[in-house]
Amino acid sequence: MERRVVITGMGMISPLGLSVDETWQALLAGRSAVSPITDFSTEGFPTQMAAQVRGFDALDYLGQKDARRAGRFAQFAAAAASEAILQAKLDLEQEDRTRVGLQIGNAIGGLPVIEDQTITLRERGPRRINPVFVPTVIVSAAPCLLAVLWGLKGPTHAPAAACATGIVAIGEAMRNLRWDDADVMLAGGTESTITPLALAAFSRLGALSTRNDDPLHACRPFDVNRDGTVIGEGAAVMVLETAQHAQQRGAPILAELVGYGLTEDGFHMTAPEPNGEGAVRAMRLALKDAGLEPSAVDCIVAHGTGTPLNDVAETRAIHAVFGEHARRLLITSNKGAIGHTLGAAGAVSTVVGTQAILQGTVPPTVNLETPDPQCDLDYVPHRPRTAAIDTVLVNAIGFGGQNASLIVRRWQG
């Protein structure tokens, strides 16, 4: 019999707050965390704003040595994982640590350190390079840091699937548990790439909003006046367990993971297939995996980047999968509030979707003022919506044509 997988803990670091609850309350209030960049000069940059994490101190979560050696993206992961473990009441001292694993991914890795050390090499020479540069910047730095910190020896992986990474990490962790590779998995995504190079590169792609005179309203998912996304940063991590393991230790069960789908467009490196064909297949695979009809879904946490192409393609994909039921769905995007957290985005959205189930409330899509006629569904504009939410589908659509969908359901025992 297939092992059921449940969520017992969640943690988050976001531009809106340093915990799940802080972020959730700010989302419900319709706040935006986008502001002018102050950490480096943006003179001459088409985009001069981002959604930055403020007030974060790695020493609140890590010892001085580990904090100094870890990149910011790995520090975020440690903080989010610590919150999730606390909520799950997970005592790692009591666990068989060969049965506790990690799937924590990111899209780009330690880019801030790479940029800094490139300057050091050019200006000061090879002998001044940080001796722990390589383990600091590798994509797997975040899960490996946590494995070493806590002595975890189960399956450990750092998925890299561009903007779909967070969902891929959670979906693959669900498979690890279903396949009896582990009893507990820490799963999610993390990212910190607000740097001159990243800002310039994403600007050159034409992916970013240039509404620098009004940063709070810059990212506008599904709005007719949208002109691009905004780079964000942060992390979200979940504690996943087999239902049997969670029940045996008396853990609080928040929700159940029931479906996962992963596909590829095979179309373009940066643009989605115009009709969202790959996203259609990802959603259908997730529904098939969950054994659910489309009509069972109450809410979608959309990828909703605020770019001209993505929002239309995702809307078309939702129409294709859900038919007439699409107009009954409550659909929300959080990127107008926290920007695009890249490899963390899918994990952040999965936490938001789980909160919607637990709280019976769907957060608003911030900055949706004038709906695009081609985006003709209910994107919960202006204010949160109270509703009985039992089943949530979460979407992520990444560069390179990578699509991932995840289904979270109310725990029914």
C-alpha cells in the first residue's frame, strides 16, 4: 500500500517577514515588500528595485563559524528549516537520522559570493580567494549545511529547476517518502540573488518591471498594465513525514500532499509555450497522481509572475485543465507582494496554499487593479477571500520550459 505523506511543519523567510505567520499576515493585509535597492548602486540600471529580506541575522539560527561560511541562500534555508522543525515538534535526537533526508533546491546558488570573489581575484589575486568558496557557492550548499549541522544521513538532494525548483523539491521529497527511502524529509527552496549581475541580466532579458517611480505597485500579476516581475529573495521549508510516522510520534498534521506533476515545454529557454501546454500536462499529472477530478480543486496558487507572456499562458492552461470549473476557482499570486523568489517561489507558494486550507482564507493578488481581458478568471483582487478550502493546486513555471504542479489537501485521517 502506498505510504501517505503529510506536512507537519512549515518555515519561511520572506521580504514580508521572518516567519510563516509574519508573511501570512502581511499577505492578507495586501502589503508589498518591493522597494528601491540600497545595497549597491543601481545608477544606469533599467530596474532599480527588488523585494529584499530586511532584518535577517544569520546568528539567530547558526553559530558564528557556520554563519560566516554559509552563503545567504543557505542561511535562509537554515532559518526556515529551524522554524519548520519547531512547529513539527520534531526531536532529531529521537529519530533514526539515516531515515531523515533533505530536498532543498535553488535556481542559481551562491551568486553574491561568486560576484564578490570575482572582484577579489581581479583586484587582489588568487591567494586572497576565500578557501571555502567552493562549498559556499555550490547549489547543494543549503541541504548539505543542514545535514552536517544536524547529522542527517537520509537521501539528500538539491534540485535545480529554475523557477519550478521549490515544487520539484517538495514533490521529489514526497516520492522519497512514498518509496520508503525515508520517514522524514525537509523539503523546500531558497534563493538570494539580488546582485548587480543578476539585476542586469534579468533586465537584459526584459523580464523585470521598470516602474521604478512606484516600486510598491511595480509587479502586477494578471493586470493589463503589467510590465514584468521583480526579483525577490527568501526561503520556505516544510517538514514532510509519512502519515504513519507522524501519527506514531503524535505530530501535528497540517495537511496532506497528494499529487505532483513535472513536465517540460521543449519550446523556448525563457518564454512559456503560448497556450501553457506544458503547464496543462503538469496539472493533469498532479491530478492523476492524487486520484482527483479537476472539480475537486478549490484554489490555485498561481505562478503569476506579472510578465506579459506568463500570465496569459497560465490562464489558458487553467482553462484547458478545468473547463467550466475554472471560473469557480479562487486563484492567487503572491509575487506582487514578495517579488519572484526564483528557486524558492514554488515552496513559498506551497506554504501559502497550506495556510489557505488551515485558515480558510485566500490572500489577495496584490496590485491587480485592471484585469487583462485575456486573464479572465477570479484572481482574488484587492482583499482576501474567506472560503472553505479543502484542496489547493500550486503551479510553478520556470525558465527552460520546466513546469511543476503540486496538490495539497486537507488532512482527513
